Amino acid sequence: MAEFDSIDNVKRVNARCLDFLLMEMISTSIRSTNHKENQETKNTDEMNTSNKGNENDNIDELDDVPGSVTILDHPSINSDDVTLRNENYGFQVGIRLCELLMYKNLQSSKITNILDIMKFVCRDVWRCLYGKQMDNLRTNHRGIFVLVDNNCRLISSMNSSKGLPDTISRARSFLWFPCGVIRGILLSFGIESLVNAEINNYPSVIFSIQTSINN
């Protein structure tokens, strides 16, 4: 069943479909990174490394079968390349989503300072993506902001058979996407930022945002 979109109350894609799509981010990034590394290896040494690259490809194909989560055990899950890919996915979504929300939002004229922008992220952006608002917003009025989602929908359904520590370890990789979304939103307003996320009390997530603007 389709849900009402928070942008203009028009029925669009099912929110669960979006959840499933976002859950595939890490797997897609790992596969892309592996393909890139294998191609670079083959180009470096056409004989020895070419055979090694093909062997790795076969191993990945055997492990990464439909319905399995073996890909999430891959050693490159927390590599810089995978992390940057996921953050960039979110960044591109944030840029485009901001444009759309600002166009649709009749209250956009009320956004006059960086605190209003953060409230826009907590309220409009989060409600559009996850069907709920952020639970808390704090600032030191010196360009540092802390946004708290007490039940982060992106990771709330994760449950590793190895226990909570492993669940949290895997969940951290997925949080680069919303970090990228926030950075993209802020850059749409001309604000450069550094965004990081930490899991405080699973599935509660704290987003720390550093800017150079005093509010």
C-alpha cells in the first residue's frame, strides 16, 4: 500500500520499499569497490594478478548469493572507498531533496538563519525520508549542532545473530548515508559542514554537525 508523501500529500512509493533500497547501499558499494580493485589489479599485472583477480571474483560470487548477508562480512565494509560512496549517495539525495522541499514547502520563507535550517532538517527532511521528526536538537551557538533520533528507522530493524555489539558495528556503516543527506541539505544553503554519527543507545543515533557559522 502506498503512503502519503510528506511533500504534498500525494501517494507515492511505499516507505518500506525505500527502506529496502537503502539497505542495499552497503552491498552495492562493496561490490563496486571490489570490481574497481579487481580491475586495477588486472591492469597492474596481466598475468599473475589477472588470475588472482578472477579467483577473487569467483569467491565473491559464491559468497554473495541471493538471500544471504555474507557480503556484510566482507573486510572492505568499513573501507574509505565504501564509506565515501555511501556518504556521496546521501549527499546527492540531500542536494535534490532540499530543492524539492523548498519548492513545495510554504513555510520556506521562515528559514532565515542556520538554526532554522537545522529545524528544517529535523522536521521536514527527516519526516520526508523516515516518516518522523528528529527527537532533539542542541547547539552551542558557535557552529556546533547535535541532532538526536531516538529510533533511527534506517537501522532499527537490524538484528545480528552475534549479538548487539555486532549489530551496532554493522549499523554504523549505514549511517554515512544520512550524514551525507544532512551535508547535502546544508550545502544547498551555502553552508559547508562536517557530519558524523554515533550510536548512543541502539537504535538511538546522535548526529554531530560542525560548521563555521556562529548562530
